[in-house]
Amino acid sequence: MAEPAAYVGVVGASEATPDAAAAAEAIGRGLAEAGALVVCGGRGGVMAAACRGAQSAGGLTVGILPGATRQEANQWLSVAIPTSLGELRNGLIVRAVDVVIAVAGGYGTLSEIALALKLGVPVVGWETWQIDGVLAVDSPQDAVTQALTIRDPT
């Protein structure tokens, strides 16, 4: 199997608005088309939409789940990893990726953004928290382009 172009975390709320879900799906599709691997929390909302988009373009998706079983995973995951860590799994998501794309989101998304910034992982944001260090973009396509441009491949 060829190495992915990038490991990209797509983070956002487990209950997404229709606009956030559409954006996440477009982001997932765009990442897959560029050869990137999508890493997320593996459940619903933004996570499921990003995986659905990636799968529709033949991409690979990895979900790092908060619970103890794979049964909580969304149906578009290629790989589901149960952790039994609850929200602490957000740190694993951030550690596993080259760059994070935050799509809208609540406090869980905020924690992922904060962890990424603290660890030096670049963050691109579509309609998410306005924080120093987050590169705000206006469209899902721009989120993909910027994420693949600013990622740190180490």
C-alpha cells in the first residue's frame, strides 16, 4: 500500500448542522481525491460526513473511538480503533495527524484545536473557533488546499 499524501484530522461536532455536514463531506472527498488519509473521532455528525465524502472518492478513513467497541463507529470508516478513553482520545487524534481541519464544532472541537496548536500541528478552520493560530478558510475546497499546503510531514 502506498503511503498517504498526508494524514489529516477532520474534527467537529457529533451533531452537525446541515451546512457543517455538507462542508465536512466535501472536505473528506477532496482529501481522498488528493490521496490523503482522513483521521477522525469515528462517530456521527462532522466525523461521519467527512468519512462518507472520503469513502465516496475511494479514500481511507480511520476513526479513533472514545468507547470500548467498534459498534459505535460510523459506517464509512475503513478502520475503527476503540480506546475506552472517552474525550481523552482527542489527543490521540491530534498526535496521529500532520494537520487538523476543524469544521464548526463545540467544546470537543475546541479541545482538539487547542491540543493541536499546543503540539505545533497546523490547524485550518471552516466556520469554527476564531483563535490565534487557526487558519480560517471560506470554503471546503480552500480547507483541503490549505491543509495540504501547510501540513508538517514529520
